Amino acid sequence: MVAACFVLAFFAWGLGFYGHGFFIAALRAERGWSTGLLSGAVASFWFVGVPAVVLIGRLLDRYGPRWIVLYGAVAMGSAGILVGQATEIWQIFVLFMIMGSAYPALATAAISASLVPWFDRRLGLALGIALSGASAGGVLMPPALVRLSSAYGFDLALAGVGTAILVLIIPLALFVLRRPRNAGETAGERKPPASHNTAAAQPGMGHFLGAGPFWRIAAASTLALAAQVGLLMHLLPALETELGLSAAAFAVSVVAGSAVIGRFVLGGLSARFSLPFLAAGCYLIQAAGLVLIVLGQGPILLYAGSALAGVVVGCIVMLPPLLLSGAFGANGYGTAYGLISAIMFLGASTTTAAVGMLRDMMGSYTPSFLLLAGMELTAAIVITWRRARSNGSQ
């Protein structure tokens, strides 16, 4: 299960997440469309993800991951192939919306919902290993797309990646991904609840929407993830002027590679320390990386800032599942994560578009990246606010 989820993460983030920076830079060069317009197309990816992830969360609770992941593979792979053939901007918007509906069916929503029924004691470690596929996708996919596009053309590069998604993920969806069949399969971790397959026993949306911890987790996670998405969607075009396209793509790989370290550190620490304070530390580290990217001059400092921001990229993705699982348990997890993801997708889409438009208005990414750093700082305050207030009143 963990290995299959690693493959899902590799392509979900490689093409559907880190790939957007390549799309913005390549389509701007190939078709002449502006950064702001292409950022709007990327924003449509996240906007469509809002209703999609809510629906997918409920379907994951009811039916398990198999058919959800199958849809994600077909939609993401096919849309990726067609992006390379698109000649009109409206086509890009449509294809990005299709990819946006597929992303939660391959990414954290599907991966965490697949693993939560199997793991409790070592959930942080399992998520850390599985989501290392995201780092591998980020390290390998952007430079591979750049090189394949240079060697064979933009359309053939995307055709190859889209075909790989179809060929590799469809068999995993059909023959590997499933729920535990009995308690023996999860010995030492958790027992599947007796009512695991009973839809009526799953908590409804109102149960989570009425809970204060849900909204605190949602607010902090949305601010942090939106800032991170804004950074990752625009890091390649932001550094392209200073470093060149290939070197900027390598900076994206530095971000993704650094994330492997932080992800395993968080997985090891999550069972020993307070998750809200671990989360706040992650948010502050990424804020510092953003500031260094803004202030840095020359490749060394820019790569250092990318590495610092990147070391917690995987942590920020892992934290919502860990915080939700710790607060509410496994029952109804898909619904809870679907709801919180919808909120995060709204934040990510708005932030991605705002960063692009602000860059076009100001002629520089500096104000945009400082805004993102401020969002991370605010997230750190939000996630620790209740605990700090409670400690102060004692």
C-alpha cells in the first residue's frame, strides 16, 4: 500500500503540482501568453479541486480508494497529453480544470485515506515514505520535462509523461489499492472499526464543521499550504530571469529534494512532540526560506533559500492529515479531509492567481513572495493560538 501510494505521489506532484511552474514558463515561451493569464489557468485547477475533493472525500469513505484513483489516473494522464496539443488559452483552462478534478484522486486526499485504515501508531512514518514520492516527482519531473521538451518538443514531452501515468497507475488502482480485509492485516497498528463498511456509521459533514479544532486546523493549513503553492507554482518563472530556465528547474528540484529530509524528521517527531508546535516551526522555516529567496543575490543564496523553504514542503502537506487524524481518528477521515482540502484549494487557487497578477503589476516577484512569508507567519500564530492562550490562563 505504501509503495503504491509512493507512485501516486510521484505523478500527482510531478505533473499536477511541480509541473505547473514548467507549464507557466513553457507556455509563455511557446504560445506567448502572459504570466497573469497562465496563473489564472493554474488557479482554475485549484478552484475545480474544491468541489472535487469534497465529493472524493465522501466517496473514499464509502467505497475505498480503488475507483477514485482509477479516475485520477485516466483524467490526469489524458489531460496532461492534451495540454501539449493545446493552441488556444481556453483549452488550457479546460484541461487544467480536468487535472484539478483528478489531483485529489491521486494526491494527499487519496493517499492519506488509503493509509489511515492501515496505520495508527506509525501513520506519520507511512505518510512520510509514501509522500516521498512527491519529492521524487519534484526532483525528477521539472528537469525531465525541460530536457524532453528541448530534445523532442513540448507536445511529445507531455505525451510521454501522460502515457506513463496511464500505464503505471491504472494497474495499481485495479489490483493493489484496497482496505484491510481483517484485523490481522493491521496487527500492531490498528483494528478496522466494526462498522467500517457501513456508510451510516460515518460522521457527516456537520460533525466536523461544528467542531472548533477542525476550523483551527483548517485556517492554519490553508494559510500555510496556499503560501507554499504560491511559491512552488511561481518559483521556476521567478528564478528564470536570474538563473536561466534549466538552472531554475534545478532550484525546483532542490526544493523537492530537501523535502525528503523534513518529511522523515516530521514522521519521527510526530509521535513524540506536540503537533501544533511542530506545525508552527515548519511554517516559520518556510517563511525564512521565502525571505532568503527575495533577498538573495546569486545562485548560492537562491539555492540556499530554495532548500530552506523546501525542507518543510513535505511537512506542510503531511500536517493536515496528521492533525485531523489526531483530532478525530480514522472514522469519517475521508469526509474530514475532503472538507479541509476544499478550503485549502480555495486558498491555493486565490493565492496562485494573486501572486501572478501582483508580479505583472509590480514587475517583480518580491512583493508576492513577501506576502507569502507573511501568510506562513500568520499560520504559525493561528495553529498555536488556543494552546498559548490556554497555557497563559493557567
